[in-house]
Amino acid sequence: MCLFLTSLQARIWTSADGTQKIINTLVKNLPVDKERIYITGYSMGGFGTFDIVAREPKLFAAAVPVSGGGNPATAASMKRVPFWVFHGDADTVVNVEQSRKMVEALKKAGGKADYTEIPGAGHGIIGQVYQDQKLHEWMFDQTKGKKAAK
């Protein structure tokens, strides 16, 4: 079974509490493979992806933030979760430095963080990213404790 959750975009990221409650409910009530729970988010959801993985790093097998960012000081708490981060280098909504800094912090902390920066692309890269078959293959190949490969 594969489930995708989505949320409406908000102006600011405030908390991962609602997302965590939904995941916990699904895990409790459905036949979820706890070794293969993935998270991805776009824009504020990209910020949310970093935030929830920092809060619950043992929950996720992989994370894919798109056009987002996070707090580099939390990187050590996320180092066992493989990340594949995407950002357009011409993004005028969320500065590309947000993703660059997170990838650098994750690597410095000993984590696995692949990074794809799309030349000339702005903020709206979600379709390009999520249609990439390599991303799907990479994500579904990840399980908790497995070393990420790209």
C-alpha cells in the first residue's frame, strides 16, 4: 500500500504536529510498513519536511524537500535519514541558499544528502521533480538503516 498525503499551502510553516498525528493514526490503523515511511514537501512543505524529520528522525526512511529550507542547527538529529533535496537556482520565492545550507549542514553532520539544483529554474519545479522516475526509484529503494544510493 502506498499513501500520499497533501496539505494546503500556508503562508508560514508553524508546526509538524498535525502531520505527525496523521502519520501516527495511519500507522496504528493500516498495514503500514514502518521501515518504508517517506516524506516530501514543496515550498513551505519543504520547510515542513526538514522540520518533521528533525523532530521524528526515527520515523522516516527518506526525505525529499523541494524548494524549501530548514534550520541547519538541527542537521545532526537528521543524519541517519537519507535526503534528496531539490531547488531551482533562480527561485525568487525561497532563496536557493536555504537548500544549499541544509545540504551542507547534513553532510557536515555525517548525513547522506543528495542535491539537485536545477539551472535557470524558479520556484515552480514541483512537476519536474515529482515526474522524475529516478526520484521514485531512489525513494522506494530506501528503508530505515539502509545506506542511500543514487
